[in-house]
Amino acid sequence: MKLRNAVVASVVLAVSTFAVQAQTKEIRTGVTKVDLAESFVSALSSLHVTPAPLGASELKGTTIDFPILIGQFDTSDDKAEIIHSGGLSLTAGGTVVELRDFIIDTTGAKPIITGLVKLDGKVVGRLTLFDLSLKDAALDNSDCVLVIKNVAVTLDSGAAATLNSVFKISALAGGLNIGTAQVFAVHNN
């Protein structure tokens, strides 16, 4: 009887462990699109800062996209880490800031986007660049596709201070509306 109960308990544990693991979806490809806010585009223009896509990113009008390389998304609590290629350069005069290889990270205290920052071709490091608000976000996780819409993107205060310092301006502030992101990702089922 004890052996039978031990076997049943082991099977139940194995099944429940598999069920918990199955809640995490491995993202295999996709794209994150950001519709840039008019206020952000105007701010860059008034500061004579020219944005341009990097790598596989594309800028069409005021929408820029960043290809998704890989990621993980937990359907039980919406925690995710989504890794992108491409990026965005900001150029003013002879100064070029590259923001590359973004990672959407919702595993910490607040959802953020980090990026690898290069200044005039030299690596500065991976910094928190943008803060995300999921307050109005809509999530659709059907079949093998994950779609997250209406994610508000704002400039992180640390990134604002860094950009102000690099471009010798004081116009950028944390909380500046960057735009609205939409994530379209293909994952295992």
C-alpha cells in the first residue's frame, strides 16, 4: 500500500511539474513595433537629433520595428523576457548614440526595456532605457501566437539624464512619452 501511494504521489508530482513548466512559452521569432509619439518626434526634431534604424530594424513614417530573436513568456503571471535585434541611432552633429539589442523585461519590480548603448562607436553598456506601462495593454495568447497591444513606452529618468549629458542639452526628462508598443511573437504551443 505504501509503495502504491508513493508511486501515485510521484506521478501526481511529475504531472503537476509538467503543467507548471508548460505555462512558460518559448518565443521563437516575431517583431515588436513602436508607434512613436508625435511629441517625441517633435522633441528630437527641435533638438536637431536625427533618429535612424539600425541593423534589421525598419523605420516607416513614425513606426519603428525591432525583430524578436528569442524569449520566454509565462502565461500564469505575464512575466517575460523578450530579446530583440536591431535598434535605433540618435545623431546630432558629430555625436552618434546607438541603442541596440533591446530586451523587454517584465520580471522585476517594474516592466522595462534595456538596451546596449554605444557612444560614437564605443560600447557604454546595457542600460535601462524605457519604462513600460501595461495598464491599458491587451493580451491575446491564442494557438502559437502571442500579441500584446497598447503598451505605453516612456523614457526612463536615468536614460534621459544620460542623453542630456551626451547631447549637452537639458530638454529630456524621465516619463517623456516615446510611443505605444505592440508585440507580435510566435511561440511553442
